[in-house]
Amino acid sequence: MKRLALILAWGLASASAHAASVVAVLSGDAAPYKEALAGLKAVVGDVDSATLPALPNLAGAKVVVTFGGEAALRSYPSSAALVAALLPDPKLKPKHGGNVTRIGLLPDAAVLIAKLKALDPGISSLAAFDVDNSYSDYLAALKAAGAAAGVAVSVKKIESLTDLVGKLPAMKGNVQALWLPPDPLIMNPKTFGLLSAFCSAAKIALIAPVAALARAGAFAGISPSFNAVGEAAGKAAQAYGAGGSPGAVIYPAHIETVLNTDVATAIGVSASSAKSKADSVVP
């Protein structure tokens, strides 16, 4: 019995020490940050966390996990690795003197292609917008993943709403699906409404980078949840804690697919078949 008590005490002490080695900083008290923090805790256990302008105790921290752009741009001890999650802009780079890992807000490119093909196995062409070259690296990976899966990916570079509108007519009859990046130029009600109306009329499967946008008129939304982003940050923190390096960018493992069955029917995709491959559906 004493031996069991000793083992339990050691285990609790180890867990406490591990938690203290990881701290979290939230840019605000918005729900996405809190959901991501819950995902982080589900992986690494309880952590010392704070919401800006407050900061947690950074003494002895081996990994700092930040949620949001403002938190990622703060100064932290270079001896600690930085795991930056929920960064709104791909071009936003933390100015950190130590190791940095960014948690992607998107699915891994190969996973995105696989999810799309599962919903509609007949898709062989996909267009994707690149706003001001912000998504060039991701789209290069998307083209490679598409080529491996028999999907030709064409990238449409845009810098303005006028530029976007001008590129739409040429897509009709030439592409079967259109993927949107999570960029403010596109992710606003007016532009998204324009795109969803055009795609429905042109029978193009509109793929949104936020699962909930399937309810707003996309054929499907394919994205990680905020909780999954936090879980990915937790795994990166564990890798650093074990002396490893998770890499410059990692993507969440759990991806949610929401299908709009009305839109599927409107563009000629079998809704009954696609439903079996989606995590959830909306009419």
C-alpha cells in the first residue's frame, strides 16, 4: 500500500511539473481562444494561462503556447519554444529568438483533397484563390496533393474584389470545385454571398475554410475545430518538452466536414452518397 501511495504521489508531482513547463497566453477572452485552450489542456493537462494584457509566470517555462496574433507578437524568453496558434494572417511571423512552431488554421493539403474527393469522387479540377500571395506555400502543397489524387489544382491570384469578380466567368464550365482561403477579402458576408450564388448557378462545389459556412451556402465547409487547433498545439508542446522538434508548421489532425445537402443537389452531386462521408449535414 505504501508503495502504491508513493507511485501515485510521484505521478502527481510529475504531472504538476510538466504542466508548469507549458504556459499559455490568450490574445483575448473570445470563445475560439477558450476552446483552443481547452484542447491544449486535454493533451498536456492543466497549464498556467493568462489573457492579455496579463501574462502567466514565465519563469522556468519550456514552451509558451499563444492563441491569436497579439499574443504571438509579445516577447518571451528565448530559452522557451513558442507554439503559435490561431494566427489570422499567414504573413504574421512571431519575432521570437527561440524555436517557433506555427499551428495551421487549415487542414493538411492532402487531407483537404481527400475529404473533397470523399464527398464527390468525380471531382478532377479545383480552383483556389491566393490573396496577395499570402497562401502561396499552402497552395503549392495543395497542387502537389491534388496531382497525387488526380485533381488538377489551378491557382487564381487576386488582390482586390474587382480582381476576384473578373476571374469568375472563366471558371464556369472549366472547374468543378472552388476552395476559398480564410482571408478577410473573401470571408465577409457580401463577397461570400456573391461567390456562393455564382458557384450554385455554375454548378461548382464551393469549399469553405470554416465548417460552419456550409450553412451560409457553401457546398461544404472543411476545417479543424478550435479545440483541434489546441490539441495540435498540445502535441507540439509535448514534442518540445521531450527534446524534439515538431517542425515549423503543423496541421490539426481532426478535421470537420459539414455538407450542405441542398447545395449538393443543386450542383448535381449525389447528396445521399456525400452524406455518408460528412461529419454533419445541413439542409
